[in-house]
Amino acid sequence: MKTKKYTAIALIGLSLGLAGCNDSDFLKETPETIYTLENSFNTVDQVQASVDNQYQHIRYWFQNNFFLKGVGADYFDSPAWRCGGGSSGTSNYSLWSSDYSTTYGIYEAMYMLIAYCNQTLDGIEQSGLTYDSDAQKNSFIAQSRFFRGFGYLTLGELFGGVPLVTNFYETPRYDFTRSTRAETYQQAIDDLKYASENLPDYPEEAGRVGKGAAFHYLAEAYLALATEKGNDKATLDLSIEAANKVMGLHQLMTSRFGTRANPNSTSIIGGVNAYYPDGDVFFDLFQAGNLDREEGNTESLWVLQNDLDIYHDWGGDSYLAYPRNFSPVFRDVHWKDEYMEEGAGSGPWNANIDDAQYPGGNICAYLGGKGVSFDAPTQYVINDIWEGKYASDIRNSKVNIRREFICLDQNHSKYGQVVTEDMISSDTKDRYYPIWTKFAPIDDYGYEGVAAGYDATRDNMYRDDYACRLAETYLLRAEAYLREGDTQKAANDINELRKRAQCTYLVQPSEVDIHTILDERARELFFEERRWCTLLRMESGIASEQLSNHAMFVADIPVYTGTIDWDLFPFPQAVIDSNTGNVLEQNDGWK
């Protein structure tokens, strides 16, 4: 059974002052509320809590703040009806500037993570504590250096060269200088290399990192550095070597497995049997109880932990609000006038629904739960990447992307028939789009909170979540091979995923380019990868081309009609202005 210790300790860590202090308590002149290196680490448990706080902090930026995953890029954005027709959409780049709070938030978050790591690393050296073993102490160091390396890798990809801070400062500094982008990547490499050499082969506990995650991000860091150095072959070889290490420890899941794959299972949640006969291996990758290595998943590298009981007992953010944020608002979709019928509802899914067959009515699992559509997919991920020879793919199957929905209104003549887009009123059409099973359960077996009486509206799910898995490592290695000019090996790696996805078409070496890889990443890793990091670590022009062709309010609903003449996020103006002892240069394309 999966342990709950990691999640609980991370939440407890917040109360120790290591994640920050309550404002009112901080103002009291009582020594116990002022945390310094000298008094923050009086016990080994406090060091453990400080490390766990790093996990807690970064988890928020993976599964509660979606910007890194592609909001405003080519993946998704706030739908037009939610943001003034697109006027306040993230991909309306006229809103962006050096003061843009969204990009500044990522900058601040990564430096906060780095500060937590530096505090922990400095505290370990100064505390004089007696550890159970050298291995325990080294584990704390390795995990902290993993997260510091991850922080600098992310900063380098998004902002270029940034100030390198490797010590914890208890007093403010105003004289930082920007490193080069290559130096930022090198700092990430140094930290991730240490982590890869000192972490255990596999996570010691569900939710923690092992060598697989460290080598994965090390491969990405070498790839980023190689790109910065004009596809330097020696550095690309190091990226490939790191990816090979991941593949030596982990294997792709290639057949059905886990909680919903066993026809003899007697498990029932929400009145639904566990066994789902129409599932496939890609479906199984995202079912509750299937993500951790200890649950039989050899593909997972780093898994973010969520648990219903932990959430109920401790609160916090130990849940996934994906159904709420990403599911379409079917209950507000209206018929065209010619399909309106007396006695029926205004739309196919808002009234007269058989609650016995569809528990929850217009917020049932069939309709994606209580979706409010804070974010909606672009046409790029809905249609473009599946066109023509790319359509036949289990990742595009009815069980993984649900595109057709029958009318549920029992009082309408179309009851039980598929509703097509031409039947829907144009003013509510943008509330209607496919549902990805990876972020909205296909039935009430995935809505554990409803069955337990904690979440009657199907807003959330309490499934674990991937930070990274082996499929992405294959695509990192494919990119490294492409940059070396070996399109055959690049195609081989892409096709490993396509074979697993039972695709009828395998890519040919002659057609592999960076866009082939970006498209394959979208098919495999939509709403998993750090899409902004992927796009911005590319050579100049790739991100602007991808955004121009696919961002929602540039390509789908043109609101922003200007040019995209930047390759990095703006360096935060607040940071530039506060650094009075030295000049921090702004990135090209920003004022």
C-alpha cells in the first residue's frame, strides 16, 4: 500500500516556519518565530521537513498553477467567453511586458525554491546534528541539489542567464549580476549531476525523487546547453548518455496494467466496478492507483502525491482540480433555435437527465464533472496534431479523448443520439470541446471524493500526478539525436512511443525535424510537460513560429495581431529596479 508519510510531512513542514512565517506572528518580538540558520535546524526532523517543503512548493507549480504547462502557448488558454473575447487571454501578447505578473510569478517561484534549497544545504553544514547515517545526510543534500538544479534549469530555459545564488542570505542583497545562459545551465548541470550520483536508483518513498528523475532533467539540461552552444556534439552526447541512464533504470509500460485492467477485480468506487474493458495502456497510465513505481508503473520517474484522506485530515492542495478547470461547460451549451423543443431544456446536457444512469445530472462524469473551463485546449491539440496519417493512435481513441457526446435530455427527440457541432448555438459553442481522460475521470470510479462524501460536485480528483515520466525522456533523446544529425535514431525513439500507442503510421527519418518532435510531445505529453520550457529552450525563432501558428488568441481567435519578436520571457522589471548596486540587463524584445 502506498505510504502517506511524504504528503503529511510536507504539510507539517509548512507549520515549522521553513516555508515562511505568518505576518502577524513575524512582527512579534519572540525568538521562536524568527527563523535563521542557527535555529531552523535543531533536529534531524526539521531538516527532513525543510526538504519536504521543497516538494510541497514545486508541486503547486506543477498541478495548481498551470502556466508552465502551456497556458498562453500552443496548448491551452482561457476560452474567449471567459476573457472578454480574448482581450485578457494569456496569448494576447500585447498584455505582456517587463511588469507582467504571470511571468514574474514563475521567476519568483523558482528563486523561492532555490532559497529553500540553499537554506537547507547551508543549515545541514552548520547545524552539527547527528544523523542516523551518512546516507541519510547525503540524501538530504542530494534532494536539495536536485531541486536547486531543477530551479536553475527552469530559469535558464525561460529567462536566459540569471543571477546565480548558491548560499542562503539572511540579509537583503542589491548587487546581483546576471550570469550567461550557458553558466545558468552549467549550474543546473552541476547540481543535477550531483543528485544523479547520490540519489537512490528508485524513490525510497512514493513521491520522492530517485536517479531516474535526476538523469532525466540532466539530459534536458545538457540538451539546453548544447542548443545554446550551437548543437555542440560533445554536450549532446552527454545528454544522450544521461537519457540512456534513465532508460537503464525504467521501462515504458506497453500493456494494460493496474487498477482498471483486471477483469477479476472486485473493487467498486461510486457504484462503478474497477475493471474498464475498453481501456488501453495509455488510459491505464492515468488511473488512480497506477502512477507510482511501487504500484507497478515502471515508466514513472517522479510522481506528485495526492491523497483523499490526507486532504480531508490536513487540507492543503493535496488534490487535482483538473476536472473543474479543464472540463467544458456542457450544461451551458444551447441548441440552435431550430433544435429547440417544447418541454425540453435549452441545451442537450442541462436538464431532464436520468440521474440513475448519469449520477450528478449535468455535472456527471460523462460530461467531465463540474467543469467551469478556466482553460480550454487550442485547435492545435484538438485537431491539428491528429490530422491525416496521425489520426490512428490510441492516444486519440474514444477512451482517451472523448469527442462525441449524446443528448442526455430525456424530453428531447434527439435523446440518446450524438450531438454534432452544427446543432449548437454559435454563442455557446466555445463551451463545447473534447475531454481528455487524463484530466477528467471517465466515470465515478475516478471521483473518489464523491463516493467518500467530500466532493459532491465532481470538481476534483485525488489521483497522483506525474512530474515526469520516461516517455518524455525518449523525446529528449530523439531531439538530441536530431541535433546531431542522426534522424534514424531520432525516428526510432519517436516510434517507440508511436508503437506503444498502436499507431498505424511510423515516422520516417526523412521527415523528422524539430516540429515533428514538438507535435509528438503534444500527442504524448499534453498537460504534463513544462511546455513553455520546451519552447523557449529551442533556438531563436522556434517559439515564435509555434506561438504564431497555434496560440489560441493568435491563431484560433486572432486578438493579438502583432509580431512575436522575443525568445525569452521578460526579465522582471521589479528585480531590475530593486538591484540598485548593479545593472541587470533586460532580455531582447522587451522594454
